[in-house]
Amino acid sequence: MAGKKRCFATVTALRKLDPVVLCEVLGRFPEYLKHKGLALPKEPDTKNLDYDKIRTACMDGDIVAELDDVLFFATILGNKDGWEKILNEADFRKVNFPFSPANLTYADMAMKAWLHDWPTNIDLLEQSYARVKIHNRSSYVYYPPLRDLRGKYKKPGKTMASTLTKTLSEHFIKQRLGKGTNVVMYDYEKEIWFLIRYPGQMERHPAIDDDGNATSQKFKPESYDAVVYHKEFSDLRLNTNRIKEHKVYRIAFGHTLLNSENAFDPATKVVTLEPLKGECLDIFNCKDIDGLSEIAPVEVNFCCSKAPGREIRWRSERDCSLLDYHTQKKHLLPEDTHTVADAKFRYRLKNRASYETVTVHTGRRLNYERDGDSVVIEQWLRKRKFIKDTLGLFKHG
């Protein structure tokens, strides 16, 4: 797996890790250690470990893929936010870690999580990393259902998930991106999320080899796409690096989830800003939205009859919202507004002190500054009719 192995790139970094935890991880790969001529002491400490050989084993190009993965994940998740994602994944799986975090670095704790009940939970770090990717800034394109197929919905089992992974892998191989596709699934009450990992385009980077000679490193960085199916509204939303994958995902996930390759509409626009026209200030009351403390518009781009042919963009001053300028009115925008192109909303969740933003574009697209909040924000967007419900509101059967 491509990535900077910062925790293992130098002897200095290796010495910061708990020697017992480090040796427990390395000890899972005895054949590789034998191949590298690396013998681990029975009672490891910072004085009796051969850190130079360990560094070489961790950084060599022929490293075992599974060991490469755990070192990569321990680096990426070796911080406070990463550990929170690991705990979230463990809670999702109903896994309790028996160890104490005392005297351990975050990288140590990530490796301990990987070691727990090994090898049952060896994919726990990858799933936790998927949570990190899901919580990144993102942009989603929505595809509504063509007809009501909710009665055919089935959560993918191992066989179906394996078939889906194979189908997507074959697609990326045909795209000349190569092998290595993997699909990680999260099943929630109202939504089912998929994170798709696949090889990116080949990259070359200048480097210096061990003899001090200028050279170049050629590799394919990992790429990630996200696909979310809403069980109640039966729409699909996609966050992808390339638009060419949209048709493939619509067909593949329609077949996997609803047993239909023609389940999602590629043309109808379901994202609208019509709710901002007319008397609309009441929609920013969010007491009926679980987890949402407050939400308000901070930027809006619109057209009105008094200025034909012109786009007008309003932005609030820092730490203010557009509501602060309309305390005596029921309208947010001029009464003759006929088109709203996009709007940015600032919000705060009840479990967080910081503010984030979501940008809504008329048509098909939403931009989340923090994608992990979308489950909460979508409640507000759907209830306030910013996302059209093409099937009607009734519970998925």
C-alpha cells in the first residue's frame, strides 16, 4: 500500500514506539523476519532491539503486503482523531479493547487494536481508515430512483459483496489502473455506505537511492470513491474522483442492492434551493432535527427581476449569518427573486463546539466540508425540501 511510513522511516521514530507492541506486530510474520535475518528478543526493550534491521525490514520494497498495511494504518491513524475513528469502528463492531492506553503512543494503540483477537479483526484498521476518508471534505452527486424498488432491497452478504468487488475490480483493470480494488461497507439504520479503494493513475516522484544517486519512484497511489444508498428515499449519491465511474456505480449498486441495473435516474435534478424563496426564515429552526444545534445561511447566489441578467451574491461577515440582517422580515431574499443557484449554510452539531459548512447547488450536487456530518445535515435538507423526495415519505419495508 502506497504511503509514507513515518512511524517506521527512521530509527529515531522507531524508538518512540513501545518495543513490546512493535515486536508483537513483527512477530506475526516469522517467514518475512527470517528472510530479512531479523531475530526478535524474548523480552524486547529499547536496548536489545536491532533498530537498523527493523527499519530496513519495514521500508524494503519486498515487505509482506499485510505487514505493509498495518504499518501504514498505524502511521495514518496514529493521532487523536485516528484513535477516535478506531474506537468508533470498534463500537460499531461491539469490540472492547482489554488494554490500557497508559504509556502508549497513538501508533502503539493502533497496533494493539490490530493485534486484538488476531486475526479476527485484522481489517479493523482498514475500516477505521475508511472512516477517516468518509469524514473528509467531499462533494456528492445525487441520483434519484426511477421507480420504487425498496421492497427488493437486500443488505449485501459476503457472496454479494465479493461479486460487487470483483465487478468493480474488473472495471478498473479494464481502465488500465490495475488490481487492488476493495470495497468497505457500513450499514446504518437509514443508509448503507460503501468506500471503494482502487489504484490511481501512475505517478513518478524524484528520489535519492541508498548510494546517493538521483532516481525516480514510480507507483500508483490509492484512490477512494464513496457511494451511499438511502434506504428510505431509495436514492444513490456518489462522491468520485472521476465522472466516468458514475454509470458503472449506478448499474453495479443497483444490481447488488435492488436486483436491477436500471434503478437510478441519470438525468433528473433533485437538489433545489426553492425553499429559500418567499417567507422562509422558519426553516432555520432545527429543534426537530436530531443532533443539530443550529444552522444558518452565510452565502447565497441568486437572480431577481429588478436586476435582469445579473447574478447577485450575498455573503455574511465573519462570525455572522445572513439571518442577522433580516431580523424584522420573513424573507431571506428579495421578494422578486426567481432563481437561486447556490447557497452555503454554516451549522453546528450538538456534540461539537466548532462550526462546519455545507454548500448546496441547484441541480444534483452538495459539498460537505465534513462528510461525516451528512447523516445529520441530510435530515434537515430533506425535511426542508432542499432534496426532493421522488417516491413520497414512507418507511422502507
